[in-house]
Amino acid sequence: MNISPIFRSGFKVARYVIPASTPTFSLACNVYTHQGSARPAANISAAPASQSAPPLLFTHANGFCKETWEPVMSRLAAPWINSEMYAFDCRNQGDSAVLNKDILPDTFDWYSYATDILKVIDTFSIKKPVGIGHSFGASAFILAESMRPGTFSAIVAIDPTMFPREIFINAPLDDHPMAQITLKRRDTWKDKAECKAKLLEKRFFRAFHPDALDLYVEYGMVDVENADGSKSVTLKCSKFQEAITFAHEGTGLHDAFENLSTVNVPVHIIAGETSDIK
């Protein structure tokens, strides 16, 4: 599969595995450095060099992975294109889900995404980043900033998933509509080509930018061996983990909304043209 050739030719990508904020879990992190930058991305202990724009930290939506941000990264204009950029997989999703597959619990608290954001910042000594998140990844930045004020220089929240308590009621897994839709989705294909073809039959995935869909198929799937010895591909973030992330968010969904008024850094909220987040 031809993955984001324009992006890959312009950036160096260094991959790391670091401890999560809960030490039993691990996080898969990518550090992206523009090829013209003098600072290599390979030294995890080095503090970021002085640069004209703050570093950027990206978080993904439920069920997706860090690499789906690469088409956005590749289209940034100066001075942002020269920022050092970081992206990581939520502990139960993407490559992090593969790392943690034997210890993932049957519940998920959205605050863990926020504390893991802070762990990434501390591990890489990231100074005053701009947090750029989608859906519950956007809400996690609001929670992280409210937990440690002044961490970010700004937050860009794309379709943030956060609601006041009085208009959104938590539901258990068996009754949560998004969780039930997720549990019914297909999660195994004979190969990545079939996976992409079947995803494109769904209106949801046809709306993806082609590069983002290719990256999701390439990096959001993992090869598995079937009982008969044949090979197939399945979701790195199992549909069960995606479902419990919808249904067992703890108080994070509400707290992000309620804490928004206490955040003192600029927050830019973006809603898609056909989004339900208004």
C-alpha cells in the first residue's frame, strides 16, 4: 500500500515505546521532525531546540490511531511545518493496544488519556505545546490542561466529545447506542486490500481523505494467524475496547465540558460541516 509519499519524503519519523502514566501500561509514540531541521528526533532525553513555533502534540479519536494525523501534518504551512510534532496511541488503541493487549481491563476512564498526555509531555520534555485533538482526544486535552494549568500554549479541539451532565446520560455497555453500533462492526478481513474495499462500502469511511483512510488501514490493523493456519487482518483496537471507551468514560466527558470555563489558554473549537457537535 502506498502510504502518504509526500509526507514521508518530508519528515523523519522516530518511533518510541514509553511507560504510560499507569506504569503497567505502555504507550506507542511517534516523533516527527521536518527533514530540514537540524535537530534529530532520535534523542529522547534532549529538550526541544529553540524554534519559531511551539511543538505540536496530536491525539486521535476513539477507534483510530496516531498515524491518521499525518495528512494534516504534511499540509501545515510555515512556521508550523517546522515544529517538532508528537503523536501517540491511546493506551487501549493503535500500537499501544498491541503492546498492552494482555493487560487491558474491561473498563476505560477518559482521565487516563489526559494523564497519559501529561506523561508524554514529561517524557519528551515538551515545552508549551499546542494540543491538537479529535473527539475524545480533544476532550483529553481540556482535562489535561485543567489538571496542570499552563501546560499548553493553546488547544485545538476538533469535534470535542464533551457534554453538560444535564443533557447527556451515561449508559452501560448493553444500552449505550455508540457501543452497540461498535460491537456490531466487522473486525476481520482476509487482507488489507479487502479491509479497505469493505470500509469504502460504508458512508462513514468514504468521507475520509484517501490518505487518512490508507493510513488507518495500514496502521490501525494487525496481522493475525487463524486456527487453520491462514492469515487475516484485524483491528489493533478491538471493537470491545472501542465500545467500552464509549460506555465507560467515567466523569471525563462531563468534566471536560465543565472545566472548559477554567482553562486560561486559547481554545479553538472546530466542528465539521455535517458534525453533530455544535
